[in-house]
Amino acid sequence: MTGQNTQETKPLFERLPQTIVPTHYDLTIQPHLNTFKFNGDVNIHLKIKEPTNKVVLYANELEVDNAKVKSNSNDEQKGTVDYDKEGERITVNFEKTLEKGEYQLFLKFVGEINNRMRGFYRTKYTTPDGSEVRYGASTQFEPADCRQAFPCWDEPNFKATFDITMITPKNLRAISNMPIKSESEYAEDKEWKITKFDRTPIMSTYLVAFVVGEYDFVETTDSNGVSMKVYTPVGKKEHGQFALDTGAKILPFYADYFNIKYPIAKADQIAIADFAMGAMENWGLITYRETALLIDPTFSSMDTRQRVAIVVAHELAHQWFGNLVTMDWWTDLWLNEGFATWIEYLAVDKCFPEFDIWTQFVADTFARFLVPDALKSSHPIEVPIGHPAEIDEIFDAISYSKGSSVIRMLHDYIGDDAFRKGLHNYLTEYSYKNTVTENLWSHLAKASNKPVNEVMSSWTLQMGYPLLTVTEEQSDKKRILKIKQQRFIADGSTDDENLQWKIPVTVFTKSNPKKIAQQILMDKPEMTITLDNVTEDDWIKLNFNSIGLYRVKYESKTLARLNEPIASKTISPQDRLMIQNDVAALCNAGHQSFVDYLELLPSFKDEDNFTVWKSIASNMGDLSSLLEYTNYFDEFKRYRLNLFSSIQKKLGWDAKPGEDPLSAMLRPMILSLVGKSGDQDVISEAKKRFQRHIDGDLMDPNIRGAVYAIVARYGDEGTQEELRKLYAAADMTEEKVRLLRAMGQAIKPKIIENTLKFIFEGDNVRMQDSISGLVGCTSSRDGRDLVWKFLQENWKTLVERFGEKSNFLIAFVEYGLSDFADEKIASEIKAFFESANTPIVARPVKKVLETIHMRSEVLKRDSKAIEDFLKQQQ
């Protein structure tokens, strides 16, 4: 684990002792938005279990004084405060020993409302008429930044109740986890008010939240009588309606699924202008990035609607799984996130069946983790976490995407009834408490009578996943399959550790394509399956609906037989998608030639499923960025154009009456690919529509992203000027992000340089949106070179601006540098980051180096064969 590098110079991290336990906090916070300072006081009720003359707790970037402690018999003594800045802790020392018993610890403190989107931080917004910039403040405490807002026992297993009071200007809203109990005038200043909130349930510090600012809201109550509000920027109340309606359907669905009532009186959601993550599940007050919550009824795309539904479903799931029952320590974070990521799909499928969301799970979540988890620099789902600073490295595709894929496989393995029963018992037993992964496994094992712990530990405690190699023999009407498992490694190298898994394997065949023919638990390196009633020409396929966590390598004749069910769409979209995804990965790893992949794709020419195309587009995008480094890239573009042109003609430019939402999401993806591939009709139509758009005839929001990208690509500085004007005028973050992504997709290097300046210099772009702009700039060979140069020249400034522990630094490295294919650049990257000494990017840099190595090997190995194949296509 990379985090260990940071500990060579530090003493080993130790959690706070359980000898002093907080049970309740009385907290008052007073923010001063004109100076970006806040002050507060806290009275913490403690149980002291062993005599002591000091109390250690967390506080970071706070000045703490007026410390005193009071016993139950009202004995009071003052304390002195020592700071451990490195450990983010304070020690309050007392002259007289505190004997065992109950005490109250009183502290006053002052801190800064920072601009780093963690702790208690400021958020900038503009008045509805655009005339004035104002500030509010909000919180982001997970994993370990509650200590920046008030002194506390900032570890998840020190659960307590909280009485929160806010002192704020009267014209601003004060909002927190619980409903308002009382509002009164502040005696010291008639322009201020005191807002007291109801007591919270017993909960962890990372779930506390308070917000101050100007907001409108829409409200409803769900079918169980829970009060729900969605807070929006002033003047945009109707932008909260979609999330409110979605939340009001999903909250009762969970209450029913878990068979446990939602535990508190309100479930509010709020859009925060500056926000680092997608959203945060604070109990009773979920905070969101604007693009993850707000929907403009006229100008939001279908893609954004779907994203909002998914994020709302994810955060509401945490209200039970995470908030009511919380992991004991961050090592089990994966379970919290993996579970919420799985069940968000279950909820969205229930409320929006038209999204065909489980197929999208395979492309966006399942196939997504298969890429980083095949690298040698991967990590197990369950990683022993020491210092919470290591957590930011673990909040990644493995925790979320592999975690949820493992839960999906488990749910399928034991069945829904046993899963719900075990889940209910687990949530009931550990309500308001802390728990570890094994406790869930044992409840699910009990409910299902299956060896859950044994099966699951091979998936959570070791990294990677298996490749199943299938060879077959025909004997009369029997097909004998020999299956061998070994770890799949991205560059095709062998697994020195010889890792093995317990794999639920399914097989299905041509005679009954909608039903599993055989299901076994593969618990050894090799096994044989015999299928009856399979003729010589029948196809067979492993992994029904792509639920098992493995890739499959077939013999060429077995793979060739699958062309027919792909073309006729006899097998599910999940299966069609993963056949090509596995072949692409096997080509990357050198198990077969990329020509095999290019020969497979024509079977998909009549494909009509959005998600299957999305997966093909993603693999073609990877291949495209690789073949840009050859002298036959134009031939590849022609091949790509040929592949995508029939679906583009079928979809056209404009929505058909009553078309399904998936067509609305497929159209822009295909348009932008065909435009990138050089289709002159599409390019000139995009330019026409863009001109009409800036003249006031507004475009369908679903195709805007594609049109902006095409005109940026083939446009000049004048086009960029128009895009920047649209950016300045846009009052929806969703629209701003669409424009930002497009700007850097220009072909001309000078324009890309100017875009990087626009993104990172001055106040044009919010910090959280800068990554979208940077990704756009990496869409061409010249762009990648310029991004690398930019990162080298500005790394120090970026670390200072975003903070050395920021996830954004990880994103800049992974998204900015993964598409090279040259070992020389890999060496430059390695040398640069070795001397930069930014521990949080140590693992991402390893991933990037491995990826570049793999890509350069593909070129060495397959480039000539691909070139010959493409030239034959002309």
C-alpha cells in the first residue's frame, strides 16, 4: 500500500484509546462569512473508564482554549491545551486526576472557513441576476475532517448524539442534520439569529453536517410520512423537483426492502455550489455537487437525469447502510460503498425500468473495475487502513465498483429472499452500532445455508480476479468443457503468487439461451463440465448475464460460434457486451491479436442497445488513442466510421416522438464518435446547429455535448471564443461542464494551451470542475503532450491549491497521463514524481506506468497485423 511510504518518517498511527468515550456533544457554531472565520463552543459528555489527568481528542487547524472539565458532582477544574499538529490532536491536561465516572468537557475554539472543500468550508455563488458574488459555508467531514470544524473523537466507532446550535445572520438559512427545534433573536446583534436543532440519533462524527447560505427549496412527505426537502440555489426551486420526486419513491422502497423504518424525521438534500465529491450521505442532510442533484426541466440531458437518480439512490441507501449501521474502522469502507453502489441500481431499476440499468451496471461498474484490478499495482477490496490519510487512495474503482460487483455476485449466489432476510437481521442487530464485514457474511450465511464467508473472502482479501480458459471436446451430443483458472494480469504476464478463487460459474447454451444449463462452485485450479444435448455446431457461453467476476478465454472456434447469437441478439445485452469486452482485454494482454477484436466487431453492426455500444465505444476509444501513435491512424478512423455509421444513420440528429431514454443517451455518443472519425456530413451539420444555437435557436440538451465537441475539434480561436461566451453565460453547472469538456478537444496545440490557461488561471472555473476540462485536453496526441508539460510546470502550484491530500491530484495523474504509449515518457513520469514527493499519487503513478507499459507492448506486438488488416478493409 502506498500509504505506507508516508509513514517511514512518522510514528505508526494509533487510534484513540477506548478508555474515554464521548456520549453526547452540545455544539454551537457561529460563522463569519465576511472574514471567513468561525467560532464555537462545545460541551462533550464523557465516560472516563480509567483514572487519568489528560484527555486526548482530535482538532485540526483550530485554536482551542477555555478548557475546563466538570464532574457529575459539579467539581470543576480548568485545563491547559497542548497541540499535536502532525497528529491533528490536542491534549487537555488537568492538575487533579479525573477518577472513573461521567464528566463534561467544555472547550471554546476558533477556525477558518477554508476554501479546500473539506472540513467547514466556504462556497461561492452569484445572485440570481448575476450582479453580485456572495459566500455561504458548508461541511464535508468524511473521512476525517470533522476535526477541522470542532474538537471531537473523530473516528467512526465513537458514536454519540449531537445537539447543534447555529448563530447566523437572519437573512441566511441555517440547516443541519435534524429538524429545527427553535429560532430566536441573537441578543448581541439583532441582525443575527440563533437556530437550535433537535437531537440527532447516536451517530459517527463524519456524518454531522451544517450549512449556511441562501437557498430555495421544494418539499414533500414520502408515503411513510418522512419530511423531504431539496434545497436549490435561489430562483431555481423547480430544479429540485426531479430529485425530490425520485427520493420520495426510493426512500420508502428501502424502508420496505430492509424492513426497517427510516430512523429520523426528515431526509433533506441540498445542492452545494463548491463540492469535491459527487455527494455525501450526512444523516438527514445529504449534500450534493449541483450536477448530481439539480435538473433543469427544459435544459438537462437524459444522461444527467439518470445520474441524479443513481446518486440520490446511492446516498439514501447509506441512511441505513453506513449511518444506522457503521463500519468499525475505514478498513471496511468498501462494504459501505460497495453495498450502496449495488443497491442504487436495484432502486433505480424499480423506479425507472426504462433505463435498463442493470445492463449499464455491467458497462459502468463491473467492466470498470476489471481494468485497474488487472494491474499488478491493484489492491484487495479490503485493505488494512492505518492512518485515515490513506483512505483517499482507497476511495477508488476497486472500493465502489468491485465492491458492488462482489455484492451483486453474492446476491445472485444466495438469492433475493435469503439476502433480504440476512440483511434485515444484520441491520437490526447492529443498529446505532459499529460492525465489520464478517458480521454481514455470517448473517447472510445463516439466512442462506451457504458458505458465504469462505466464498467471499477469496474476493475481498486478495486483489485481482481470475481468467477462465476454456477448451472443449465434442462426444456425440455431449460437450465436455475443461476450465482452468489463473489470475488475469493486464500485460499478459503470469501470476507468480498463483492466486485462486472460489468462483460461482454458470454455463448456458444455444438450446435454451435464457436459462442456465449448469451452475457450479469452482474451488480448484481446474475442472471439467459435461453438457448434455449439445450438437457440434451449438454455441455455449460461460457467465450468464455477466454476474461472475471473471473473464473468459475461449478457443477460436468457440468464440466464432458466438457471432451468431450476438448478431441475432439472442443473448442478453450484458452477455453481448462482455464477449467483446473480454476479447479486447485479452488482446491488450497479448493472449490474442487485436485483429481478432476488429474481426469480432462486425457482428455488432445491427446492435441497438445503448450500453453495448457504450462499451464498444470505450474500447474503441482506448484503441484509437493507441493507434494515434502509428502512421495508419487514418485507416483506423475509416474502419471506425464504417462500424458506427449505420447506427448513426438510424438514430439521426433529432429525437423521435416517444423514443426511449436510452436512444437519447446513445445519439450524442455516436454523433461525437462519427464526427471525430471525420464524417463530413456530421461535421457540417454540427457547425450549422452550433451557429443556430448561438443565434438563439437553442439545441436539444441531449446532443449539445456532442455538437460542442465536434465544433471545438475542427474550429479555430473564434469557435473557442463562442464556447467561452456560452460558458460565462451558462447558469447551470451541467452546461458549464459540457462546454469545458469540449474546449480542450481542439486539434490545434495553441488552442489546447489556451484552454489549460482558461481552466487553471484566474477564477473562470471552479476547482471541482477543472478535471472535466483537463480530460477534454487529453483527447488528442498533442493534447496529451501539452497536459503532461502543464502538470510538470504547475505541479507545485496544483498541490498548494488543491491540498497535498486531495483526490483531485489522483485524478490529474490518472486521467491526464494514462493514454501515452511510450516507455520514454513513462520514465519521465516516474522520475518526475519520484522527485515531486507527493505521497497521495504514489499508487496512481504506478497504475499509469503499468498502463503505458501495457499499451507500448500492444503496439510492438500487434501494430503490423492491425495495419495489414485495416489496409485489406479499404
